Amino acid sequence: MPRIRRNALLALVALGSLLCVMAPANAAQVTGRIALPDGFQPEGIHVSADGTFYAGSLVDGTIVVGDVRTGASHVLVTPPAGRISAGMEAHGGLLYVAGGPTGVFVYDVTTGATVRAFDVGAGAFANDVVVTKDAAWFTNSFASVLYRLPLSGGVPGTDLETVPLSGDFTLEAGFNLNGIETTPGGRWLISVQSNTGDLFRIDPATGETARIDLGGDSLAAGDGLLRAGATLFVGRNTNVVDVVRLGERSRSGRVTDEITSPDFDVPTTLGRHGNRLFVIQARFDVSPTPDTPYWIAVVPAR
């Protein structure tokens, strides 16, 4: 056989072998749904860069850890009685968790042990969290404040600070500020007001808020936020994830797309890995029982 033809044949054989090796890994990736424990009543999720996901329960604060590629998961945190878990974010080996009316918590991502626990007082609802280089920021859906947990060298402090909000934001009846993210570049924070559909830019140094011009669009029932560059994904309890393109200095934004799925049943928070979104389905419209199924919907990010 001529050398050129022989080399080409060997190359094809090698390529075929490579594809055979790759196929099972690709085929193993979950599409559609990742099952969570029956009766779990999930609300918060975080997906790390390595594909590890964390999801928490509104029932008793249990947190599971799993792999988005296989869907396999197990219990990481079994907290003391009286806690719940809402929004969460993993950072530097720690998991920062907004615990609704039960407080704010920090867990070790390896052992599940409690590292910090803070009371937020009567009438508060710590709903979601974003971690920056020097603090973890938590929304309170029932008050005109944010909570700030200072970080020093990646270590959380022992005092939870309350930052009053000023400017355009006005507290209304129901759930107010919910999901929280940073702006591109990290200078400001962004939060969505669920009951009005407004989006706000927040100065972390002063607490001053400025309404982001959405051009007449509304993000009513907006819940979790996830930013990738200038694209902001907004999980809404209306069975849609809105895709918002942020303008210069995040003063404005436009809804450029809507992501829907037959697997959506009241989306709340969301995470991303590669070109896929992992969206918690809280199923708030279903009367929960210990046997009620819950899941994470897996959809393309666009």
C-alpha cells in the first residue's frame, strides 16, 4: 500500500478510535432533568466551574451535592433543626447560603460542617447571595437592606453587617429584592425586585440604588440571577428564563430572548456549566408531599 494511503488509513482508524472513546462521555451528559430527592422542595442552586452542583431544601435546609454531567448526587449538609436553604453560592471551599427567615449560613463544601451562622431577626427573609472579592452579599426580600458578610483573605468575618438601601428602590408588599449578581467588572451589584419586575444597580459602598432602564420590559416574578459577561439570565416563577443584555455601565438592559421548556414548573435559581443552564424547579403551584418529585431542568444557554 502506498505510504500516503497507508498514513491516511491509519489516521482514520485513530480518529474512529478517538470518537469511540469520546462517545460514552458525551452520551452520559444529562439532558432534560436532573432528579432531586422526592419531597425536597428545592429553591437554591450553585454550579461550580468543575460541574459540581449544590442544591438546597426549603423544608429542612438539607443541601445535596452532585455532578451536572451524570446527575448523581448525595447529601452534603444536614443542618440543625430549624434551618432552611434558599439561594447559595460556593466560593473558596465554602458554601454561602441565604436561609430565608432562619438566618445566613456558611458551610464547608468538603465536610458540610457549619462555619458561620447568623440570625437575621424577626420579619426578615434572606433570599439570595453573591460573593465578591471582599464580601458575601445577601438580599432581604422584606426590608430595604442588604446584608454584607466581610471576607478577609477568603475567610468570612464573625459579624453580619446591615447595609440600608437608598435611591430608586421602594419597598412594596410581598417579595422585593430577590436574586443578586455583580455587574460586568464587579463595581456594582444587581438585584431584581420580584413584585414590581424592576432591576436595580446597587452601589455596594453606599447602598444607593438606581433603576436599570429595561425599555418597558418587566421581570415580574423574577427570582434567581446569573450573569455571564454582559448577559444576565433571570429565572422567573412564570416558567421562563429571560435573557437580558446589559448596556454600558449597566444603566440599561434589554430582554433579547426567552428560554422556555416543558420541564419548567416554577423556575427559581439557576447555574451554568458550558453551554447549558441548570434551573431549579420549585413547583410552588403543587401541594407538596414527601413523595412529590422535584428536579433541575437542563436547557441550552443562549
